[in-house]
Amino acid sequence: MTDTAGKSAIPAAGTTGEGHAPADPFGPRLMAPLLIGSVLNPVNSTMIATGLVAIGHDFGVGAARTAWLVASLYLASAVAQPAMGRLADLLGPRRIFLSGLLVVCAAGLVGALAPAFGWLIASRVLLGIGTSAAYPAAMALLRAQSLATGRETPRPVLGRLSLAALGSAAVGPVLGGVLTATAGWRAIFAVNVPLALIGITLALLWLPRTRITSAEGGAGTGVRTAGTAGVRTAGAAFDPLGITLFTATLTTLMIFLMDLSRPNWALLPVVLVLAGVLTWWQLRRPRPFIDLRMIGRNRSLALTYLRHGTAYLVIYMVMYGYAQWLEEGHGYSASRAGLIMLPMSGAAAVCSLLGARTKGIYAPLVLAAVLLAAGSGVLLLADESTPLVALLLAAVLFGLPQGLSSTGNQAAVYTQAPPTSVGAAAGLQRTSQYLGAITAAGLIGLFYGQRATAAGLHGIAMVAGALSLAVLVLTATDRALRGRARTRT
């Protein structure tokens, strides 16, 4: 075990095991498997988009049913991210990282061989669970590596995780289209098998067997090799009832949000009751699934979740709503609308790299909120006669804050969360993002109805502008971002 100064009794990743320090403890050997694992969730989120029509034709189902292939992965990911993070904290990130990749392999095979549409839903749920292990496990492992080596995780290292997610989400529709056109839609599921096997091989070779533990007497934290004792401890600490209540709450909320044009108001009391029971149960547990007491005491972390979820609510409203309006409202073809949206992904990738190289977090997050508001203003003025250059500008204005928000809030969670709960905290960050995606889908349906119009786009822009100003206020008034949430480069 180590003390908080980081003197480790076990070799960190990249060491020889003979006391020789590595040239870079956060180098390619550590990062290669983490990056491969981290791309699987976002690429599966978007890759399915260009295969939905073919899947619907083959199984004789309509758009309403194929939409559940998208929603099921978001829902499974929203629940599984904090669950996998909790397990990574309890059992060790390497073990959970590998387990998640094994589930991805199984999910890929189920989807590729699916004899009926229901099997595809099952495959997407398994994909949501399996791919959710990588990001929180990576964050927990980086924190353990930091303690073991006595070095803070460099911001560019965190930025690579963010870039992997943004970049893979951007290429997902293109990859899905190529696979569907050349090998059929089943290849969208099958491609997960070789990717996961590569990740498993590299993880077995290069990821260290470490996890963060509380030091004896509760003083400080340490790093030790993850062993079988952790499995026995986790059994009593995992909280399956908490996970069940959390899943029921999110599922009911999602069903309500997915049809805001004809809201089923009877679901709201059910959501409130489930949320109340969940809160009551979590406050009773000595080691809950969602540590509400920790979040309540850690105001800066709670604000980061709120800021991240709200920012991504705006981003997802534009990502999906703007593209739909370009086709139906402005009259562009699907391919040309995709090209107009491409600068959004490119700007997000560039800003994630730039944001990762800044020393502070406050200024990039303030700038992100300002850019979201500016982009909302451009959309508020858009109509069928808006020139192409203005349409491209709008895409860029929403891409820039996507990259800044992703890296900035990720770095904030990394430093604001307790060392022994980094995995669970990182998972909850992703949950807040997925809640933003689910809410965005409901709002788009509310404003567009049967067809995307300029009036509907303006409604989206006004809501996006108001939320952007809220993000700006949340960021500007958060003093913790000015002095904390910094890592050395």
C-alpha cells in the first residue's frame, strides 16, 4: 500500500518492476487500451443511425420501434456508467475494464446473429452496459496511477479521453454507413468483437492491477493491488436495490420525456415517488450506489454535474434538431446536411485538444457558455434564406463549446471527486450527459411535431439560449473552478 505521497509498493504501469522509474507513467502503454475502450460507447451511440432503415426493412418494423435501438443504449448507459464506476472503485479499474470488454464481445455476437428484432434490443442493452465500464474505469485508473507515481495526471492525458469520445461519435454515422453498405447492418454489431478483443489483449498486457483504498484509520488514501478480498467487500457494498430504483426512475422519466407533445402527466407522480424512495434508500445505506451525502457536501461537484448536463442538453438539441431542420426546413439533402454539420465535430475535436493544454478550467468553461449563447443567437435568426456561410458558422459555434465543456468538466470531476470514488463520480458525469440527450429528444419532438420548421428551430434556439445563460451563471459564480480543478501538464 502507498501513503498519500505516492510511494508505491507495486510497480506503476510502464515500470520494469525492478525499481526503475518509467520515462512516462502516463504513456502509450497505459493509454492505448484506455482509449480503445473509451471509443466504444460513443461510436455505438451514433454508428447505429445509418443502419436503422435497413434494420427496419429486414425485420418489418417502423421508425417508432427502431428508435428504441437508440434509446435503449442511452438508458442502459445512464444506469451502467455510475454502476461500473462504483465497481471500479470497489474491485479495481483493471478488472472492471476487462469485464466490460467481455460483455461488449458478447453483445456484438448477439447483435450480429440476432434472429429477431428483440435480440437487437437485448444486444444494445448489453452494449450500453459493457461499453459503460471503460470511461469510469479509465478515470479511476488514472487517479490510482497518479497516487502510485506521485504525479498529477497531465491535462493532455485527460484530453485524449475526451477527444476519443468526441472523435468516435463524429465518425460513427460514417462508419455505420460504410459497414451497412458493404457488409450489411449486422456488421455494425459484429465490429465490436475485434475492437473489444484488441482492448482485452492490450489491457492484459499493460494495465496495472491497482485500486485506491482508504488508509488505515481513515487517514488519507493509498493504492494497492486489487485482489480477491475486494470481491468479497464489493458484494456487501454494491446496493442492487439502489440500482433497481435508479433504473426504474430513469426509465419512467425517459418514457415521459420521449413524447412531450402529448405528455402522459400520470407518469410524473410515479417519477417523483420513485425518486423519493431512491433518495430515502440511498441516505439509509452506509455505502450507497449514489452517494447523495457526498454530493450534497461537495457543492462544486454537484454544480459540475448540473453544468455538464445542461450544456449537453443544449448541444444535443442542436446536434439532432439543427440537422433535421437543414433537411426538412432548408431543403438540403441528407448528405449535404451532414457536410454542413461536419464543422461542429471538427471544432469540438480541436477545442478538446486546446482545452486539454490549458492550465485552468474556469476560463474555458466560461468561454464555452458564451459560445453556446452566441450559437443560439445565430439559430434564432436562421430561416430558409440563410446563406451557407451562416449555417456553417452556427455549426462551428456549437462545436467549439462541446470540446471545451467536455475537457473542462472532465478535469473538474477528476479533481473534485474524492480519490476513492473517482470511478463512480465519472460515471455520474456521463449519466448527467445522457439525461441531457434524453431531454433534448423530447424537446425536439415538442417543437417540431411532424416536421422541422423555422418556427420550431427558433423555439429550440430560445430554449438553448436561456439554458446557455444558465450555464454561464453557474460557471461564473462557481469559485471552486478558479482555485481548484487544476492538474499539471
